[in-house]
Amino acid sequence: MSLLQVLDDYQNEALQVISQCGELSEIEEARIRFLGKKKGRLKEIQTQLSTAKPEERPLLGKRFNEAKNAVEASLNARKDELAKPAKQIAGLDVTLPGTAFPLGKRHPISKTISEFKEIAGRLGFDVADGPEVEDDYHNFVALNIPDDHPARDPLDNFYLSVAQEGAGGPWLLRSQTSTVQIRVMEQVPPPVRIVSTGRVYRPDTIDATHSCMFHQMEGLYIDKHVTMSNLKTTLKMIATQYLGDDIAIRFRPSFFPFTEPSVEVDIQWGENWMEVGGAGMVDPNVLKAVGYDPEEVSGFAFGLGIERLCMKRYGVKDIRLLYENDLRFLSQF
Ligand code: PHE
């Protein structure tokens, strides 16, 4: 093989090896192997060159230098490439600080609902759920609300125009979570101890304290010998666990078709009393409607306004703020 050929082979092999170096230590190995002053391949070739005929030497010398320079340049270029911190993508500067991803937060209503469920859970209440679109039977009939009762007034309810005559029609967006009392008692025999949270709908004029949609927590406890004092203790415990130990609660006589006696529930906050819901002992007619024996079991029910308590807890003055999805408001909780 001619020495020119040897030099070509040398250069090709060196460039091939260098292009495959993946680490700086491999670059150094390649440098020693191809350019090393003591045992490098080039050193060997140099020794052979001294045996060449004098007239061939100028050409061989030139080619020798070319090969040496090409290998050196290739080593340096590969070294620079490997030394770069990361692959550069056009237009991307990985050294810039990252864009903070705006993490969301739980809505104060959702937080209140979770807390209520947890408090009720510690008192031994299970959690039940019911539909928001209800039939006449569960929203009114089974709750002892007669046909001519003002609570059924179309002006006070969102009746749905569909399926008026369909099964269980007319349907409506439920106006209270008391519907879930019926749905649970239809399913399970006593004893029953549940809470149910969710949305209710009433066509109220919207202002700082009224909304056409809001949330309630319903509670129902049916067993032998359940009394009004059990009711008051339960409500007091829920109120103090949510708002703090200095909360007092009071009952005012009231009327609901599905409880007898019935009360309005107020809680004291500082100097003021605030109404937070209704409650009472489940009416025997309701127990009969679901096939329970009112001579055997008794029970209490309550319905608390979740917004009221949530607003009190967080110092929110206008209920509309809770539904506007304004992050400046929501990010405070
Ligand atoms: N459902 C009643 C309301 O929405 C509240 C209530 C619940 C009253 C349970 C008594 C018992 O006003």
C-alpha cells in the first residue's frame, strides 16, 4: 500500500472514530490514539515517511500535514459540541427562569363542603347524594307538602318544560336537599344517619345575600328514641367545629310540612344572631310515606345554608363573588 493510501486510511478512520465519541474522556482517548506524540498512529506514519524516496517527500509531507490538521480540527469541533450544556433548540434559551405554572385552588364552597362532610363523618354520618333534577314526588309529595302549598308555586320554583306528563312529572330543579331524605329512606331501613350536600335552585332576585342557585347540607338521623336535644347538640357541634368554640346556637319556632316541631336555626357570632337553616323532628307522615313505622322510630332532619356559613367563616360580604370565577377573589382562599 502506498504511503498516500496509508494517510487517507488514517484520516478516514480517525474522523469516523471521533464522530462517534460521546464523552470528553473518549475524545482524549482518540487524541492519544491518532495524534499521540509517543505511540500515536501519526507517529508511526511519520517514521515510515523517512523511508520514502526523496522526490516523493514533498507531496507526502503536504498530505501528512493535511491529515494531521483535519484530525486535530475534528477533535476540537467534537470537543466543543460535547462541552455545550444542553442541546440548543432554535429560539429556546434553557438558561432563562421558567414560566411559573399558575396552580389553581379549591373554591371556598368546595372547601366548606369537604369540611362539613368530614365533621359530620366524625359524628357518625354517612354521605348520600341525590339528583338535581327532581320529580314532584320527592321534592314535595313525600315531604308532606300538599298540592295547594305555596312552596309549589311556579314563581318560586324552576319547573322544567320537558316531560310534564312523563313519569313522576312535573320535574323541577330541586328547591331543597330534603329530597335526599326521601331517596335514602326509600332505599334503606332504619337506623339512618346521613348528610347530603349539593346545589338547590330557587328563582330569587339576585343580590348580595340571594342567589338563584346555592348549596345546602341536609342531615337526617332516624333511630329509636332520637330527640330534639340530639338535634341541637349535633348542630352545635357542627357549628363550633366549623366556626370555633365561641359559637352559640339557638332555635326559633317555625314551620316546615316535613318536620314537627320545626325550628329555624340561628348561630351567634359576636353580638349578632344569623339564621343558617331549618330543622325539626321528622313528621310521622314522612316516615309513613317511606314505609317506616312512626311508633317504632323517630328522627331529626336539618338543612343548612352552606354559603351563609362559608361567607361567615371567610368574611365574604357578597354572595355573588362566590360565583363570578374572578381569580383575584378566589386566589385569596
Ligand atoms: N328544606 C328546608 C329548606 O330548604 C330546610 C329544612 C331541612 C327544614 C330539614 C327542616 C328539616 O328551607
